[in-house]
Amino acid sequence: MTLLPVFLGAGVGAIMGLTGAGGGVLAVPALVFFVGLPFTDAGPAALVSVAVAGAIGSAEALKRGLVRYRAAGFMALFGVSLAPTGLRVARVSPERWLLVAFSVVLLIVAARMLLKAGDDRGGLARDVPCRMDPATGRLRWTPIAAATLAAIGATAGFLTGLLGVGGGFMIVPALRRFTDITMQGVVATSLAVTTLVATGTVATTVLHGHPPPWGVAAPFAAGAVCGMVGGRLLVRRLQATHLQRIFGALAAVTAVAVAFRAFQGA
């Protein structure tokens, strides 16, 4: 039983490394179904793995110059501010409805992975509110651009606190829809935001006297780091489109299982 969180974390980390984003959303179901944690404990425990594994991936992307770090920090500021609200809502909400909400999130992730597999187009050819300046290679900080990024960060933060998910499942499509950042930049920036918000949310739970169950969270996070490193080593040898479709199918099946558990015995 002691090694179970390590193996589960390794599986989740491998999916994160292979797909580039989204694998963290499977951490909560893994901890609920296989470890037996209640949903309100599984969320913070999952966020520990998201924060640790995400920090490694973000550092690599930052070194390669892919992270729009000003935008990431700006979005994370609003995300961390809204995460405590999500945590409070989660603590007073019936677990059944939290599981239902989580299954909806998983279905959204599954649909996105299945429908957008192999599609690397972003908002490059569209008129978007957040645009890059060709002269400087940086975002143009207009009022509407700032408002758009703040809204994305705030929404991601609330969902992070409420459901224990990293938020990348909505940050990536939102940045693709409302910015003309390249796809690589979108994924890297999303990972940085997710890491910062997850770290801030975990710190908030500790400061408010509701720490994650470290006996599970620590080995799960260690496994996630190992899995992510292994996944990144394998990803160059595998077809990204096939990986996304496999992950999408896995997320869809997990969503059905979570919904079934929510209404079991109802």
C-alpha cells in the first residue's frame, strides 16, 4: 500500500510528460478510486504533484524562452487570489456534486483531446484581444488584453481550488482563442500558470489549517516527477496525435466512472 501512491503518481506524471498538458486532471480520480481519499483531500494532494512536476517542466520551458513569464505571473496573481474561494466552496459542497462537476471537467478535457488531436493551429490568423508585438516579441499590454488574461487566470484559480485540477485544461484553449502566442508558447505559459497557482493553493490550504495528506501527497508527487521525466524522454519516439486520442479516451472513461461513483447508492 505504501508504494501505491508512487506508482499512481508515476502513471499520472507519464501522461503529463507524454501529452504535454492535461495529465494532472487524472490525479484526483486516481487518489479517490485507488487510494480511497475523500474528494476534499484528494484535490490538495493532487495539486502537490502538479506543483512539483510542473515546476520542473516550467523551468525547462523558461530556459528555452517559451514561457511568456509576464503574462504567466499576471494570470497566476489572479488565480492565486481566487483559489481560496474555490477551496471554501469545495468544503461546504456535497461531495456528490463535486464529483459530478469533476466528471464534467473530464468530459470537456476528453472532447478537446479527441477533437483537437493533431490540430496545432491557434489564433494566429484571427483578430484577438491579446497580440504579440512583432518588433519586441512581447505581448502588447492594452486594457482589454490585461482584462482577458486576468479573467483566464481567475477562472483557472477558482477551478483549482474547487476541484484540485491544475487548470491547464482551460488555460490552453483560452490562450489559443484569445491570443496569437504560438502553440509551444501557449503550452509553456499554461504550465507556468498552473504551477504557480497550484503552489499558491497548496500554501493556502496549509496556512488555513487544512494541509494535504502528506503521507500520500509526497510519494505521489515523487512518482509524478519520475513519470514526467520518463514521459518526456519517450514523447519524441511516439506520435503525438495518437497519444492525445488515447488520453482523451482514458479521460472519457474516467469521467463516466466518476459520475457513476457520484450517483452510486442515490
